[in-house]
Amino acid sequence: ISNLDLEIGALDKGGFEHFMLKEIYEQPLTLEETFRGRLRNDHSEIVLGGLLDVFPKLEQAGRIIIIGCGTSWHAALIGEYLIEEYAQTPVEVEYASEFRYRNPVIGEKDVVILISQSGETADTLAALRLAKEKGATVLGICNVAGSSLARETDAGVYTHAGVEVGVASTKAFTAQVAVLTMIALQLAKRKETIDAETYRMLVKELSETPAKGRLILESNKKIAAIAEKYKEAVNALYLGRGYLFPVALEGALKLKEISYVHAEGYAAGEMKHGPIALIDDNLPVIVVAPQDAYYEKVVSNIQEVKARKGNVIAVVTEGDTGLHEMVNDVIEIPRSHLAVAPLLAVIPLQLLAYHIAVLKGCDVDRPRNLAKSVTVE
Amino acid sequence: ISNLDLEIGALDKGGFEHFMLKEIYEQPLTLEETFRGRLRNDHSEIVLGGLLDVFPKLEQAGRIIIIGCGTSWHAALIGEYLIEEYAQTPVEVEYASEFRYRNPVIGEKDVVILISQSGETADTLAALRLAKEKGATVLGICNVAGSSLARETDAGVYTHAGVEVGVASTKAFTAQVAVLTMIALQLAKRKETIDAETYRMLVKELSETPAKGRLILESNKKIAAIAEKYKEAVNALYLGRGYLFPVALEGALKLKEISYVHAEGYAAGEMKHGPIALIDDNLPVIVVAPQDAYYEKVVSNIQEVKARKGNVIAVVTEGDTGLHEMVNDVIEIPRSHLAVAPLLAVIPLQLLAYHIAVLKGCDVDRPRNLAKSVTVE
């Protein structure tokens, strides 16, 4: 492990009050960096140089296992949905800390993808070594060049998110999701489980996410005003379906990490099986509800929350005025294909968590009890 | 759907104050009912008559997918760990509400197991129909004979838990886990992935769980006294590893459902990746920490919580005095093999949730906003 001996104070916040806010704002740029040289301009191809030699293994994989901790585990869940949907390869997602202590079923035909921003997360490295021992092909997705994860995997893809200082990961998450989306689409293309038109359309959608991300950042002041309304909340619920279920988990984790509000994410369809009992007029419920295949179902979830006097903050597709009257607060995001929506929908949730934490007087960049990378077990 | 037109008041609480408490106490008996005729007295065999014709399919399955909602989903997670450990078949667990709305990778070699107490959970039935459409073998685990789940699956196993009235499921959960454990062990025997000695030892362990469950129920008064100390808590964290990670999730769900305390379960190894930020001297942390393969790791988690002034209630193996000084409150459970520990460790968590809810004046058998079985989508 190389220690850079960086003092937080010595790094430039670029005019932002906190590193976290700076890093949230950097996401359109870091997405561009992560796509650079990988997405062809005519949307005809995704080139992932680091995986060229191992793509045949990925194509033949009976199963892909994606492993991470915390935020990386949320990115892994999105990867699972994308790879199963488009490449039709069964995917299993595991917590590194669980995987390493059991006797997981892994064979030589399996491919294990490990995700860690720092590339030094202790449990993730232990999982990597276990998977290697069992003969699996091991791939890494990490942000730090030359990290243990990068050195010990058979191949991998770097997220080019740049140094992330804020303990609560933001731009590293979106870069991880961007990489997983590229892997899913390219694998689908090679396996011929996606038609040429859909592939090109989705590559184009991916290439448009940086610009759409910039539009979302323009809502920052509006989101700060919403945060002001909910800054006294001590609990919060985050709901989403499909690709946006892990985004709900990630939004809840951000708030939990930096504001110490007990926020919990749920698959919206699970609400009726327990968490709905929590809902009263004190509980803010953040619903990720863009217009997509699950839209009607999510609207029905919102109605259930409102019927129990819950306060709903909805992340909706721009122009979806139908929801405005139903909910307490609305944050609009540009229309996009569902497959790339996680890259956009997470941004307002990061900003909401940030502003609530600042209003609560929390040390956003160095939240209590947490380390930037968990290098102990 | 046959409506029995039962009035809650018309059923017999058998001297207990609430159906939920009655049903918690019935668990040793319902475990015996679920094992009756299935566990041979000499521990040489598990007979699951309903699965005899489909065991070859299970043996050849490339993958087993277990689907449920809420408490059944927690049982499914335990099933995953058991089947992967002993039968070495890859298992994927899915929320019914998520599975049914995506394009899941399922083939004719896959076996899908659906779990629902009522056998009428709408999302689970929809998932069942989707899995059938895709050509998978579909098996059911349910408690209500003649339910839609029982009728529409290819085969299955009934949990003989009897009528469950309390909205928060207790005895149906332990019966589901008992059935999954029997399936895992019998599949392992048929696949020859377990040696004869281990198999016999685990069948014996299973057969001993009713008696051990009765011993745990003797701690009821002690658990009520612990509940008294934490009745004002508005949040709680539940931690466990391995087989006991889903038990932590289930313990948290019980508290959430009936007392409206925002309780959340976590794999203990994930604590450092976010939830540790929540810990202060107001937050009770319930740690499921029997002496097992993960014991040292869980003790280290407890130390981290204590270092941050958290209050720890630990579920420990009887006689494990080492932990007594470290934590605030201790609940002992009899020593057992880890593979059957979920059937025991969940009981004190059910009792803790029950007593906290009663002390808070909540309507334990009919918690707000919740239905016994969710027959709408």
C-alpha cells in the first residue's frame, strides 16, 4: 500500500464548502473521464481495453458473482440487474464480509468481479483471494491505480473518478455504475443477446448522462430548500424499484453516513411487508419515481404512503406534473432510459443528504466513526 | 381463495395475552409438527414426500432461485446459505416484487422455490407464474393447505405451523426455515456433497431444536425485563453474520412491524461501511453472537459498538461468560450447530420485539398499516 501522505487541508476544494459537494459536482466530468476512449463517438462500440483478453471467459461464464461492501455493494446490485437483463448471464451479488466466511459455490467457469474504490478494502481483498483459490477468473473495478485489487486481479477496469476525499462516496459510485453498465452492454453485444439498435441506443443514452447530470446539478438550490424542511427528521425511508431499488439503498446510506439520520432503503414492493408500519406524519419517504416500466406501481406505493399521512419527496421525470399534486416535494431529473437512470437519479439523493447534514451541523467530509476505506477486517 | 371467515376474537388465545405470544410459544410444537414423519428417529434419513418426484430435478439444477416477501424472504436467505454450504448448488434469492418485474434469467434446468405463509401473497404468485412460463420447475413452501401456491406449483412442502393469527409472522417463519434446512440436507445427501456422519449429526441437531426452543422460552421474563430498559428507544440496529445475518434482519423486522421502532438489520461485517455512523448512547444494538465460526469477528464488532458508547444486547451461547462483562444485556441460548442456530436465535428476538411493543402500548396482533397476507400488488 503506497501512502500518499495527503493532508485533507492541502487538497483544493475548488471553491466548494466541502469535498463532498465538490465531488458531487464533479460527477458529470468523472463520467466523461470514465467513458473517454471507451465509448465510440458513433455509439457503435464500447472498448474496455482491460477486459479484451478475458471477455471470452465472461461470455462463457455460467455465473458472474459481484462482490463489494457498502456503496460498492449497491453498485454491484445495479450491475446484476443490467447483466441479467441484457447479457442474460445469471449474476449473484455478495457482501465481501459474508462471502469470505462461508464456503461459496464457485468453480472455474465462474467469473468474480470485485468492486472497491480504494482497491484496499480488507474484506474485498480477502474475498478476491478466496475466489482465486477456487479457480475463478477474478476481475476488479477500482479507482486507485496500482492498488492491491488492481494488482491481484486477472484483469479489470479503472473508474477514472480521480481522488475522492469525502468519506461518503459519490463520484466513485457513479463511475462504478458507469463501468458496470459498459461491461453489461459489451457482454450482451458479444453474446448477441442484445440487438444492434438497442445497443446503439443505450450507448448513446450512456454518452448523454454527463450532460443530463449537469442539468440535475442546477436543482441544487431547490434541493437545499427541501432539505431545510426535513432537517429535523430523525428517520427516513427510501423506496425504488428495479434499477432504482439499489439507488434507494444508496440514497439512504448517504444520509445515514453523514447526517446520522436513520435512513433505510427498501425495494418499494417490500413496503407492505413491514416498513409501512413505520409511516406516520413524522417520517419523510423519498421515492425514486421516474416514468418507467414500474411507474404505475411506484405511484401506487406513493398513494399508500400518503394515505398514512407520510411526507413524500419524489424524484420524478421532468414534466411529470401528475405527481406534483400527490406528493410534498418534487425533484425533477431529465428523461432517460431506465438502464442509465441510476447514474442520474442518485445525484439528487446525494445533494439531499449533503444539505441535510450541513444544516444539522455535521462534519460532512469526516463523519463520526467512519473511515474512508476500511482496510481492517 | 377460500375465506374461512374467522373472527380474531373467536379464536382461542390459550391463556396468552396475545396471539403473537401464543404463537411464539407454539414454536417448539410446530417444529415437531413440521419434522413429524419427516425426520427418521435414528437420524438416518429425511423424508419429504412432496418432493420425492422432483428431487432428481433439484439434484440436476444448475441454479436454485428462492423467492419470497418480507419474513419469507428472510427464510429464503437462510435457505440459500444452507443449500450452498451443504448441497453446493448455487442459489439466488429474490424479492417476489422485484423478480416479477424484470426479465430474470431462468431456464428449464433451474428450480424456483416460492415461499409464502398464506400461499396467497400476490407478488409471490405472480413470480410463480412467470417462472412457470419460463419453463422452470416450481416448488412451494407454504402453510395453508389448498392455497393458490400449493395448487399452482409442481410440488412442495407444507409447513405444519397451524393457523397463524398474529400479523407479525413467528411460527410460520421457523417452520419455513425448518423445511428449507431439511431440503438442503436431503439434497446434499442425494448429491453426495455431505458425508454420512455430518448428515446424521445435523439431522440429530434438527431433531433437538424443539427441546432447545422450550429452554429459550424459559428466558421470557428475563427478556421482558430487558425490554423494559429499551422501551423508549426509537431506533435499533440488529447485527449477525452468516446464517445469523438473516436472523438479524428478521429480528429487526419484528420490532419494526409491531412497535414502529425503526429497527434495521445488517450483516455485521457491513457495519463499518455506514451504519456505524448511527451509533451513540441512544441506540440499542442487538448482536446475535453465539460461539461459532464467526465468533471472534462478532466480538470485534461488539467492541467497536462499545467503543462508541452503544448499548449492546447480545444473544450468546449459554455459559459464554466472556461476553457478559463486555455488553449491557445478555440472552443465552443453548449450544447448537450453526446450521440449525437460526431456528433458536430468532426466538429471543421475537420475544424482545413482543415485549417492547406491549410496553409501548401497541396493538401487537394487529399493527397499524399491515395486513396478515398481502394479497394485493
